[in-house]
Amino acid sequence: MVQIRRMENEDAAAVSEVLCSCYRWLAERERYTPEQAAFLLQKRGSEETVRAESREELYLVACVDGTLAGMVSVGGSEVTKLYVEPSRHGQGIGSELFAAAESAIREAGSDRMLLGTTPGTVPFYESMGMAVAGRRRPTGGPFTDRDVVIMEKRLSGAGVLLTESADEWPR
Ligand SMILES: CC(C)(COP(=O)(O)OP(=O)(O)OC[C@H]1O[C@@H](n2cnc3c(N)ncnc32)[C@H](O)[C@@H]1OP(=O)(O)O)[C@@H](O)C(=O)NCCC(=O)NCCS
């Protein structure tokens, strides 16, 4: 059974390990250059970065039988990271993490959620109800040769209901 909870300080090393496993898997699949892979493994996935970012953003982790198997981070209306340990892909963990991120964004009062991802992951996010909103290239860092797919999901809430009732005003 998957348990989703807030990341705690003691989880930082395990989150870093999951991220680095995913980055190695992604680097092979996407044929990243050695410079790109090193950036992900040494900088993005480091325990130091995890600790620093988790002070700024909401970090949630997924545990299966007490083992940390995935993570999602949320900053404002954006899902900034969503990663599941490669040996556990396809077991529903990513869907549960996505749903938890969506709930957090909804509860914070936002009427949409956003993220940037690699083209290979678009079908997963489409199955979560997201749609491609555009593409862009990073302007700095080692990934300026790669397209980032921007995806968006409108969250139905009070704003949508009010708009609908306004269409037939007065009632
Ligand atoms: C994308 C990711 C988070 C999905 O997590 P997961 O736990 O494997 O996903 P789930 O098991 O919840 O799958 C949900 C559905 O999406 C589908 N799916 C998952 N990954 C997919 C992919 N890469 N392409 C197409 N479909 C995918 C599953 O088949 C499943 O469909 P189903 O419900 O009809 O069976 C995970 O594969 C991952 O961490 N990938 C590496 C990180 C990555 O690529 N991140 C993007 C870079 S920003």
C-alpha cells in the first residue's frame, strides 16, 4: 500500500537517492550528455539541494512498505518535480503523488496547475487530465538544447461555478 506524507528532514538522503536513480534512468532514456547527467546527479539531485528546496516548496513523499519510493514537490500552482523510483514504475505511485499535488494546489485556492516536463512523459500527464499548453527551451544551464513541454490542468472550483452562474444572471 502507498502512503503519501510530507517529507521530513530525516528523509532528505532517501529523497536524494530516489531522484538520482530517476536521473540516471532519464539520462539513459533521453541520451543526455555527460555534462547534463552530471548536473542532475551532482546538483539537482543532491541532498543539499533537496534540503534547501524543501524549505521553499511543499515536498511530499510516497512510501511503500516503509521504503521511500517517490516524491512530488509543489511551488505555488506548479508541480516542480514528480519522480518515482524506476524499479517501481507502473504501480500507481506516480498517479497517487500527482493526486496529492493536485489536492494541495486546489486547497491553496488555485484554479489551475502547471508543470514543465520531457516529451516522453506527456502521455502520463495526459492520463492525469493535463493538456499541452506550449513548449519552450531553457534560456540558461546545460539543457538549452532540449524542449520543455508545458502542461496545464484547469481545476474546477468556485471560480468556474461562479462564471457559469454569471452566464445566466439573474437567477
Ligand atoms: C512519470 C512517472 C512519474 C509515472 O509514475 P508511475 O508510478 O510509473 O505512474 P503510474 O503507475 O501511476 O501510471 C499511471 C498511468 O500512466 C501510464 N504511464 C506512466 N508512465 C508513462 C510514460 N512514461 N508514458 C506513457 N504512459 C505512462 C501508466 O501506464 C498508467 O496508465 P494506466 O493507469 O492506464 O495503467 C514515472 O514514470 C517517473 O518517475 N518517470 C521518471 C521521471 C520523469 O520522466 N519525469 C519527467 C521529467 S520532468
